[in-house]
Amino acid sequence: MIRWRKGEVVRVRREWPGAVELDVAVAEGECRALAYPPLVGRPEVGDTVLLNTTALAMGLGTGGYAMVVAVPDRLPQDPSGPGHLVKARYTPLQATVLGADEQGSPHHEALREADSVDGMPVVVADLHSALPAILCGLYADSPGIRVAYVMQDGGALPAWFSMSCATLRERDWLCGVVTTGQSFGGDVEVVTLHTGLLAARHVLGADVAVVAQGPGNLGTGTRWGFSGVAAGEAVNAAAVLAGRPVAALRVSEGDRRERHVGVSHHSLTAYGRVALAPAQVVVPDLPGEFGATVREQAAALAARHEIVTVPVDGLHEALKASPVRLSTMGRGLEEDLAYFVTSAAAGRHAASLLS
């Protein structure tokens, strides 16, 4: 259930496209809050704000903000632009956006009969934290290419929540963000993952697409109850649209949970059970006993997919040059190097498919 508070904005901490981080005084003291100006307007110091404090009460890490639901004394103007796609449907903050695939869009004609991404490599990962690492591997070998991020709706719904995406756009590491399903706030809005991939290719002109859920994820400690299982469906979508799916494994040497050490059970489920179309599964050529374990675990996917072993020389240095901070489940680059190197290796392999 939702936990509500009213508060007063005491300071604006920082902002990035689509989001403002605030300190808000509430009855219990001060709390950190996040507002999305395109939805609620831009709160100013002294404004009264209505907050959803559920994430704070639950002690969430990635989503550990109070969310500004409204600035009741200073409501934003009604939108005047076109668009009839409703995202976050039938929630109090449902928003109307212009979809690239809808009839009123200038891209409708390009997408109406589009049925192929023309062999575009599509790198699939189950966590948002893999995105910058994949890009590090891509650009280490193929600088100057155009890469689009196609965001699924299993994690955060607003793309604005991702500070990484904002920075990657500013640095031209992404030619655009495509928000699919119920997610919104990207450079391009679409209805489905399929039109998201088509838009990445035919609207943004991407050479490579990276598909992953937004920041945050939902897991239950069960085989099937994890939002990242949708990575398997992304492989299917890329294949049916004549793309070249590249599966990025979730590999960890730093996770304390046994089911995630080596190749995560989520990767084995998403690619081994959900993905019905074949993909190229990238296995990094990691050294030592741990590397041997990863290769042995990944071999279980060979019945359906092509296993591709990719060298990792130079990837650590490429990752250290990332324009955004690398972090997964609270662990940084050096705390879980295998995770980031594995993602970067998938990017390196995708780059090789362009030559």
C-alpha cells in the first residue's frame, strides 16, 4: 500500500533532464525526494509537495526516494502537444505521449510497414547496470557508431530516473532512448518492444541496439519471479525482426548469493527457457578457476544458442574510462569486475558483427 506525506521543499540538490532531486521537510525530519517536472511541474524551494514515501519505508536501494506526486498549490499547465499513447495507464500519474508508431507521428509511415531491423545487432541484458558496460565494450572497438537504448518496462517506468542515460546522451554514447510498453520519457515512445527495435533502427538510425529494463528490478528469489526474465523475450523479438541477438550473461564473482555466483540462474532461465530463437551467447574468456566455472555453466545454453568466447584483454581499461559510474547491486567496478567485463565482452562482440 502507498505511504503518503506532505512536506515542504527546503533545497534543490541537483537536476538532470526530466528529473529534479530535492530535500523535503516532513514531520519525521528531512527526506530525499525526486520529482519529474514533465509530470508534476518543477518544485521550488518553499513549495508544498505531496509525496509517496513507500520506497523510503521499504528501504529500497535503487529507488530509495520519496516521489513527488503533486505540487498542489502550483499545478503545471495542461499539455497542448499531440499524442494519444497513455503510459502508466490507469494509475494516478498516467501520462499521454506521442508514440512514434501512432498515426499522428511523423514516423508513422516509416514504421507502418516496417518488418525488419536489417540485421542490426541487438545486445540483450537483464539489468540496467549492464548498459554502460556494454557501451564501453562497443566503443572500445568501434568508436563513432550509433547505439540506441531500448528500455523495457520491468524496472523504472520513467526513463528520467536514469542519471546514467542522461549522461550517456550528453556524451553522445547513446543516439537516443526508446521507451517501450508502459515505460515512458525516452527520446522516442512506442507501444511494444518490437516497434521499439524498429524505431531504434528506422527512426534513430542506430547501428546497434541495447535492450534492458530500466533502473531497479523486481525479484522474488524464485526461478520465474524476476522482471529480467523478459530478456528472453527480447531475444525472440530481435530474431523475428531479422536482427542479430547477442545475449549478455549476468556473471558475478562478488555476489554473496550462491544462485548468482558465476552465471546467474536468471540468465540460464531467460536464455535457456524463455528465448525460443537462437542467439549468440557471449562468454568472456576469464582466467583461472572462476573462468572455467563460467564456461562450464554457460555450456548448458549450447543446445539452443551459439556460444561465442570473447577475449577480455583491454576491457578493464575501457571500463575504467566509462563516462558514468559503474555499479550493480551496490558493487562497483573493482568489487565485481567479472560482471562488468562480461557485459563489455557482449558489446565487443556486437561491434565485431558490424565489420
